[in-house]
Amino acid sequence: MVLVRCCAKVLVWVTLLAFIVLLAVMGYLFFKEYRDAVDEGDELNYLVLAILFWSFDGLFLLMIFCCYDDIQTALAVITAAARFVFSNFFILLVPIIAIIVTCAYIAYWIATIVFIYSIGDKTQYNNTPFSSVEWDSTTNNLWYYQLVALVWIIAFFISVLQFVIAATAAQWYFSSNSDQSGSGSLCKSLYWAVRYHLGSLGFGSLILTIVVFVRFIFEYMKKKVEKGGPSNKFTKCLLSCASCCLKCIGECILFLTKNAYIQVKYFVTDR
């Protein structure tokens, strides 16, 4: 972390320069082989490879010049992130705690599902120690309720995790100045999440849950259509396009909700 904080810019620029030099050297080596080659076919191959490496090297160098400001901005973000983690080292424990809480909930969910599975009328198989359980409509609906709750609550845990990290980073950033580095409180961030923003986090988690189940239902129907019999290429193309669009929508929703939690913290006043 100290290395990233102090030497991030140097490491990135040295890496980029080394890659440029490597491409130039590869082009030179192929050009040297072209000059020493005896067969005309080998000469052409080596010459083409040398030109390709030099061309790519030139394009890469031009891209660095064009994106110089963006690279500097990215390096500044990396340096600031390293400073934030260095000043708030306990932030590294937040994902670990979130994983432990999520695993505990999954264990509770499994125990609940086993209990729900045992509810119903048991039918003994003839001359065997095994039996089957027949559910009524209430038990069947309870199973779907538990499945939705699993996805929703895990998404909620992830939302709280993202908000706590964003809120702690905001505290650190706005308390920092040119003389000293700021600080952030994990407990205060968690209090803000529970006290002021629980509804926003729950609503964002609900949106993610709906998107996940829409994709799941579509993929299930897609498998049924594919197994139902031979389908033409147009149908396969249409299903693939729909699946791709749903995946893109899911990624966009995930990106928007994550940034929405950050905006909620940054622009909410009187906290």
C-alpha cells in the first residue's frame, strides 16, 4: 500500500515506457531477421511482422499522447485511493465482515429451507424407508418467498457495504486538507446507513433482485424453447439478442445503483 501511495505514477509510466521499448525491440529483431533471411517468403513474413510491431508501437505511443490527461487523472485517483486506505486501514475489514454476515445468513436460509421442505403430507414408498413430501399451495408460495428473500437480502448486504465504504471515503476526503490527511469513521457510516438511508438501500436492492429474477426466468424459458425441439436460426438469434440485452440492462442497473448510493451520501445535507 505504501508502494502504491508513493510510487504509483512512476510504476505506471515505467511500465508504459517499457512496453513501448519492447514493441520497438521486437520490430527491430524481425527487421534484422528480414535482412538476414535467404528465402523470399521468409523475408516477406519478417518484414510484415516488423512493420506490424512498429505500427502498433506508433499507435500505442500516439494513444498515450492523446490520453495523457486521462492517464494523469487515473493515477491521481489511484494515489488518492491508496492514501485513503492507508489512513483508514480498518476499511479492509469491511468486506470480510460482510462475507461473514452473508455466510451466516445463507446458513440460516438453508436451515429454514430444510424446515419448510419437511412441511407437508408425507407419503411412504412401498417397502422402502423413503417417503415423499407433498406441499400445499401455501408451502409452495413460501418456498418462492424464501428464494426472493435470499437474493434481496444478499443484494441489501452488498448495498450496505458499498454505502459504508463510500460514506467513509467521503468523510476522509472532506476532512482532508493540504496540511494533514483526514479520517473516516466506519461506525458513523454504518449509523448513517441504518438511520437515514435504509429505504434507499432497500429499494436499490429490490431493483437488482427484480432484474436478477427477470434474467433467470428468461434463461429458463430459453432453455425450455431450445429443448422443446429444433428451432430456426432466426429464433436462436432473437433469443441470444434478448439475453444479451437483459445482461446489459443488469450491468447498467448494477452500475447505476452503486453510483446512486455514492450520490446519496455526497449530496445529502445535514448529516
